[in-house]
Amino acid sequence: MSTPVVVAVTPDSPADRVGVVSGDLILSINGAVPRDVIEYQLLVDEPSVCLDVDSGGLSRELSVEKAAGEPLGIEVDSALFDRVRTCDNHCAFCFIYQLPKGLRPSLYVKDDDYRLSFLYGNFTTLTRFTEADLERVVAERLSPLYVSIHATDPGKRTEMLRNRRGATSLRWLRALLDEGIEVHGQVVVCPGVNDGLWLEDTLAGVADRYPDLASVAVVPLGVSAHTTEERMRAHTVAEAAAVVDTVTAWQERFLAAVGRRLVFAADEYYLLAGRPFPGADTYGEFDMYEDGIGMARAFEMEFSGVDVGREAPSGFFASVDGAPADGYRAPRTMDGATPVRLGPRPDAPVTVLTGELGAQVLAPLVATLGRDDVEVLAVENRFFGGNVGVTGLMVGDDLARVLADQPEGRRYLLPDVCLSAGRFLDGTTPSDLPRPIEVVATDGVALRNVLTGVPVMEVAR
């Protein structure tokens, strides 16, 4: 078990006033040793906090008096102070198995930790979930959680996860729902494996045993050029259309039975099938936006000036004092802001950089502005290859290849969704690109503001 390290202290905060400094090790809080930032937050929420800290080998006890709920003012270095619970499944469709070699080590870590599900919205299969975990989730109301279902048939789920516990671990899903924990489910559809009648069976299983799920996202298999699994392949147009039809039919059944649609197909299916996106009212509060559900429709509405009421993803960390996201869902940029690296003059012609799927969404929206000096440039993803075309997986290597052939004198806009702590997945940074770029927040409002001349703050060149 590691010790949380103080990486920053807010000036004039309670922690600052008692002498906590960056680099201190937090040995205990009110006599307890927290396992993770969840327990940490519960402990520091008290009006009286006794900190046992190690300052360069010197142990100190510091007593902090503050208002209940007042932030302590400490930022720690990690969300988990014990070891992350890694995944012991061997799913053929797992994207981590499809990564190229040579990336930073953290990208190859497979987690199946319910705490990261609560903290960041990561999906867990529950195959490593225990009775003690259930007791803690219920006692501390760690909700919502996100669960990978893939199939509700025990045998098929075991086949999908390549883990015999896949047959029984959904009992924990039922237990969580019985205790009133909000849970969102996900089904990754692999052509020829769990599509067709198997997808029908899975959704029937949801209707029969888990109708109180908050939502179920049906998402397509992503296949990179680095997969070694022969059975894993991209959907055909007909297969994508079949998934859309299946989900649409089940939405009507759920609407009649439980009063809500419950199941949703990812935007990518509509693009692959050449079908129009459902209306905004279909998606409710856009709860599964981060899973690619309703993302295109929400972006379109934002671009058109409609407030969809969608907040930036932050989950638990919206209310946590100094909780880090590094390693799991780090801020897009180093300081958490969206930097703008200005290129030519503000009235220069504009190129919007995006993935091949994103271009299908953005091009019609940009065309509504009636500007012939704005273009949308689809960046082919050769780094991952396969059917990878989402904007969030664009990397510096592909961007550099494309930008090298583009003219100088244009403004190049890059959505921040492809950055984590200021870096692309291949380890490069925007400063490594051959053209100056402007990093723009990935939402319709931000893009329209840039394209219509609304000023944006320059924070980096």
C-alpha cells in the first residue's frame, strides 16, 4: 500500500495554515489510513482533522480546524493508494491487447476496479467483485457505477470474457440494483460473436433480469491493425443497420414496459449504416455521452446555439478536494485549461482537424456557416489502423503526416479530446507538429465560437 503524496497546497487554505507543504507524505488522517481518494475525502470532510505527515523523514502531527465540508486544500498524487485491481479477463475484443508496442506503460494497464468505475466512469465486468466490495459500495453509496455486460447468457458471457466467472458475476449487478445503486451497462458487439440473435437474447435478458439499469449502451467493436484475434473484424454496413434496427425495436419495448428507452446504439452505428441520428429527446440527459451515445446530436445542438445542459465529464472529482485524475482520466492539458496556440492572423482561412468519423458529423455543420474559407480535414488513423476512426484516438504521428502536406498561413483547429495531460497517445505533443495549431474544447459551442470570431483566451504559443 502506497502513501498519498501532497503535490500541491492551495494558498491560505486550512492545510496551508498549519504548514502542510508539497512533498509531504500523508501517513494517516484522524488515525485512519485511507485506501483511496474516496476514503480520503470522507476523512477530510470532518471539521476537525488530525494529519500525521512525513516531511522529509520527520513525522509531524498537524491539527486542522475548519468548517464542515470546507476543502482542506491538499492535492494528492493518486486516486488509489493501494494497488489497482487489474482485470483477469482475456476478452478477444479488448483494445489494450490491440495497442502497438512502445507506448507509455500506463496505457497497457487493464483495470477491473469498481472504484475507478465510480471515480472515472470506467467499465467493470464485476468478475473480481466481492461481498466486501458490495458492502462498501452500499454503505458509502458509490453511485453511479458502469458495468460491462456484453451478454446475459452465462455461457456466452464466459466465452466473451474468457473467464469462467463471467457466467456468474452478473449476480453482483442484480445485487447492486437491489440496493438502489445506479448502474449503466455496456454491450460491445462483436460481429459473428454476440450480434444478431445473441444481441436479441442479451436485451431480452436485460428486460427480464435488469430492467432497473439506468441505461445500456450498445457499442461497436473497435479493431486495430495490431489485433491478433482472427474472429475480430469490423461491422459491415448491413450488420450495423441490423444493430440499429434491433436497438430501435427494443427501445419501443422498454418504453412500453418500463417507461423509458433504456437501450441506445452508439453514434458510430448510425454513421456506418448511413442512418440519421435519433432526435435529441431520445437521449434524455445524454447520460452516456462519454460512451459515444448521442454525442453527434448534442454537438449539433451546441453548434446551433441550443443549450443541452451537458456538463463536462468530471464525475466524483467535481466535488473532491484536490483529487487527481492522472493515469485514468487526466485533464486534457497540463494545467486543466484548453490552450490556444495561435497561428496566423485571426481572419486566416481555417482547417478543422478531426477523425474520419468526426468529419462526417462536422462537415455538414460547418457548411451551414456559409464560409468557403473553412474546411474539415479528416485525418486517417494509420497509427492504430483497422476501423479506428474516432477523433479521440488521433495521435501526433498521423497529424504530423497530414499537416506536413497542408499549406502555411491557415489556422488549424485541433479538438482537445485527443489529448491527455497535453500529450497524444503516442507520446508526442502539439508543439511537435509541423504547423501551429489551436487546441479547442471538444464541444459545439467552442467550435462555433472560434469559427464565428468569438475571442478565445491565448494561454500558450
